[in-house]
Amino acid sequence: MSTPEAQAPPRADGAPADEPAAADEPRPSDGAADPDESEERDQPQNAWSARRDLVDHSPRTMNVGARARFSGGLLGGDQHGGISGGHFTGDVILGGKTEVYQLAVPGTAAPATGEVPEATLEELERGFAADEQLMSRLLRRLRDDRVLVLSGGRFTGRRTAALMLLRRLGALPVRTLAGDTAVDSLADRLGGEQGAQVMHSTHGAQDTHGGQGTQGRGRARGHVLCDLAPRRDQPLRWTHLLAARARLAEQDAYLVVTLDPGAALDDVTAEEWHPPGAADVLAVQLRARTDEETAGKLLGLPQVAEFLGRSHQPREVAEFARLLARHAAGEVAEDAVGQFSLVSLENQVQEWFEAQESELHLRDKAFLVALAAFDGGPYALTAELSDLLYRFLQETENRARVPEVPVFGTHVGKRLQLARAEMYWEPEHTEWGPVDQQKAAFRDERASLVLLREVWTGHPSARPALIAWLRRLADDGRPLVRTRAASTVAVLARTDLPSAMALVIEPWGASKRYRQRLVAVNALALSHMVGTPNIPRILDTWCDGDDPRLRWVAVRAYALIGAERPEQALAALRGAVRGHHEETLTADGELERELAEAVELLLLSAASDQVLAELRAHLDDDRAVRVMTLEGFVRACRHTEGDERYGHPLVLGWFARAAADGGPAAQGVPFLWRAALADPRTTQQALQVLREWVLIADRSTAVEWALAALLPTLATTTTEHQRLSHLLRTMPGEDGTPPPRVAAQLLTVLSDF
């Protein structure tokens, strides 16, 4: 699988994969790990700890660990060591793009400037839904002040609300002002748009919703200024509104200004716009397009329930209502209704990355990509690493420009609103235990998958920056960061396996750094989990190949995905240990240790019974296989529930359950125990594990009973009996204390020879 090109993927600075970062690449001050320092701290991590990090830090879309992808195992949940089949959130999302629907509602879009047609206002009012108490309060303030500043997120219906307020007040016709209007010229623009005051004496302006008309003076005029974005050094001030109010009073007119939350204001109190729920909007929209009976039937469709369960904007709800009305008329198939939620999400992602710099800044786009990689992770970490990606993107755009990142000035709420994300507190797993963190996540969990696919396949010019960023993440000292680098690459591989392999995974796999190789392991395992084809074939090739680093990666990956195909995985491990028994990456036998750790995880996986049967059947094939099997078995016996020091040993619990219900482990576990105790290579390790089990039994009655059931099955010969009896008679307590009480009791269960 490895090719010369794959061994040295392009970096943002063009340097080979294993060389230190170039001088112009962002340094440690960027907030990420310094590659040179990370190499000094680069140390191998045992397979069990690495698996735990993968379980703890994988994204929610991959359902790893307790979320059911590392399924089964000796205790169920996340206590085991393999990845097996199941549901992946992105099975459909990462396929080909679906048909794109236009989200703008024909006939209802207001012009950028100029008069809004009466037909447009009527169309909007028929499908308008809002909190009437809120609308009444806003209407009173607009009537009293003539100027209303309305603050709300984009695409939340704030523009429609502004138009409806003016219509209900009778301020017709309505004219729209240009969004780039300068705040200090606001009053002048009102006069400029108005021209000479036009009086409509033939029409009264009686407010049909309770407002006072302007009969006798002609119909009042309405003005709406949407998406005003005042600069920080030129905020919208109260004096600007006073001048506008005076001009409006002269013309008997009204003005509604809409802007984003957090916009620059000075002595101006904006009213907050809170959009109605999607279900309310949809119901009103459907009743405006169909009869009551048809609307009720459409609202009861399961596709509608699924759509409403997502976080959709009012504009998307309105378009969905139009689609449902067409479906009711027989113009649209049921599949299109079911796909619309995903289609609208794809449209949103495309809108983000096709936006010009003036519409959406490059730094905001970098944050969106980082949030896709760290969805559900700590917000501060996501923001930190998004700025690192922003630097790489700036280098890609212009190598001559020195990358710059503003230190302050970021509005967290506005950033999350743009991303359609939310903030919440939740414990985060760390090596010191759970720690509460303020996290950020997309409201729609599918967004991260759709976004990464769009960036990787739809914007290939961003690949050099993205690859350089991922490489830096793989060198980071934080397990969460490295795990998310792997999960991100897994999504890219599911979308475009050849490119992901050549540009990212193979260079990581061939790296001299343990961290990069471990990220390659996790990327391959997660790629297999999300349905990427041919991952087992890649592992088979690497395991049989001549590159010791790629072989190391393959062995580690087998430990994670082997539970899905235990016979093939163990056959590959046996082939590796036979072919390379004398060859190791380092003098201390690294490959042999990795093979044993792979057996260890497979024994504790969802396929534990099948693995045990395979190990028994091939134990005596040759010496190398025997050593690998027994060392892996003894390592598995060391693990306890929750990795607690005095937790119930997992293998012992497995044996106890099998002994009660007649499972294969009732004979298989004692068989391997006797072999491990008798083999000179593993005797001392096995005896030490038994000592630990006895100490745990001294604190747990359940462990004592399980051990009492196991020990007689291990003493089937005089030699075995003497070995166990000597252990129980001579073992000390902890820290040199007298022998544990339970040791004498366990000694009585051994048969006499």
C-alpha cells in the first residue's frame, strides 16, 4: 500500500513528513504543541490505555464506547477492547450529495432596496407565526418611538417580523434601505429614500391589528433596514436614532432596524427577537397552503416528526411547508420529503464556505472546521485550535503574508449562533478523572460530518492547510486532541480513501513518532467503524509487509477491530509473530509486546469466547505463537472493573459467569491459566496476577467465591498443586503486612494429591 509519494505527504511548508516544522510554520505560541518538544516527550502508550482514550474522546457521531460502538465485552459498555458493528450516524450523510433545493421562498423575498410589493407582504402574513405577546409589545414600542431596533440571529425570521410590525401598524407601503447604510447618515437616507413626501389621501391607515391609523394625513410610510452592522469605532448611538425619529415624525413614518446580537450599540436598547418554534411555524405555513384536514395529515407524517426534531431555521421550515404542500398535491415523492432535512443542512454548509470574505471571514470558516473536528468538545480548546487552522489557511492563501490572529474581539455567542451551535457544561474525561468543561456542539449532530465532507471534497485548495493542521494535532500532548485528529481523518477517509491514505494516514503510520503512529491506528479503526471499505485488506498488507512501523500500526489496529473478525485477526497476528519473531523495532522486543497487547484486547472484546477458542486451538502451533498467546492472556487477567485497584478482575468474572451457565470460558480460562503457570516465560507474571487476585479477594466476597471456584481447576497435577499451595502459604499481605486471611481459606479448597 505504501508508495514513495505517500511516505512524504505535502505539508503546508512543503517539508517531508518526519522533518521538524519549518521556521515559518506556527510555533508553540500558537497554542499547539511544538513538534520538536513533542518528539522529546513522545513515548509509547500501552494498548489498553490508548483504547480508553479512544473511547473517552471519540465524537458522538461515531457512538464509541458506552455509546455502543465498542460493544459487548466482558462487562458490556466500554470495559472491553474492540470495535464491532453497529449504527453510524453518518452512514447516509457521507455518501453522495442529494438533490439541492433552493431555500429562498419565491415571491416572498424583499428587495435589497426599494418598495416591498403588497403581494409579498400579504404572502408573508399568511404564513407568519410569532409569539403574539412579544409582537404586541414590539408594536407598542414602535408606535411610541417610531424607531425600533430589533436584535436577533440571522435566519431567525427577524426580517419578516420587521415587515409584519410595519404592516400591522399600517405603515404602508414599506421601503427597504441598503444594509450598508452608515449610522451617521441614517436620517439622511430616510429622506433620500423618501424623496418628497407622498400622501395617499384616498386610503386610510387604520391598524387592523389594533394600531392607530393616520386618516386625514395620508397613509404612514414604513422603512426597514435589515442586517445593519455598525463598526466598533462607529456604533449606533442614541443621537442617530433621535435624528432619524425627527425625520420620521416629519414624514409620519416608522423605521425598524434589524441587527445581530452583540452589534456595536451606544446608549441604545435593542429589543430581542425570539423566533417561534419550528412546529408552530410549520403548522401556520401548511394551513396557509392547504386546508385544515390536509395540514393535519401532513403534520402527522413520521418524516415531519424527524424534521421537527432537528434545529431548523424558519426559512427552512417555510420551504419544507412548500414541499409538503406539493407532496400532498402529488407533485413530490415521499423520498424527497424524508431527504429535505439533510438537504437543507447541506445547503447551509455550502452557503458557509461559498460565502465571500466580506460575508463570512476566513477566521469564522476556520472555527466551523475546528468545531466539526471537536464537536462536543471544550469550547476553549476548539477556539484555540481553530486559530491554529486559521494561520495555516492564511499561509495557503498568501505565503508572503505573516499570519495574524486577533487576540480579542471575538463574540462567543455570535460565533456559536453563526455555527448553529450551543454551549453547555459537561464532565470531560481526563487522566485525573472527570472535570467539568464548557463545551460547544452543533445543534444538529450531522453537521460535523457534512461539513468535513464539503471541505475535503468541495474545496481541495484547503487541503494543504488542513493536512498541516491535522499533523500538528497528531503531535499534541492532549489525548482528546489526538483522538479528534484521528476521527476527523476517519471521516475524510470515508469520503475519499485514496487521498486520505496517501496524504495523511500512511505518512502517520510510517512516522518515527509513536504519537503519529497511534493516531494512524485510531484513524484506521474509526474508518473501518464508519464503513470505509478495504481497511482489513490494508491491515493485512501492512502486517505482511517489510516496514516495521506499518506492521506495528496494523497489529495495534487489529486489536481494535479484530473482534469483528476474530479468526482472520488472530491468523494475521500469528503470521506476524512467526514471520518476525526475531525482528523487533527496538531492542526490548516492541513488536512482540504489541502482539501480546493485541491478544489482550481481543480477549476482553465482544468476541471473547471466539477469541478464547482460537487461542486454545493454536496454542501449540509453535513457540512464538505460544508466547504471544500466554503473555496476552496474563496481561488481560490484570484488568479490573473500571481499572480500579481493587475492582473485580474481568477475566475472573468471565470465568465465574461461564461456570454458572456452562459457557466455554469455564474450561478455556483454566486451560490458559495452567499453561501460563507452567511456561517459564510467563510463570512469574502469572503468579503475580494470582497474588493480586488474592489481595482483592480479601476485600471482596464475590471475588473470593470466584477464586475459590477457579483454583481447583488449576491444580490438576502434583506440580500445579504444589505451586499454588506454596503461593497461598507464603504470600505476604500488602506492604509487608501478615498474609491475608483469605489465603488460608483458599488453601482449603485445593484437592490433596
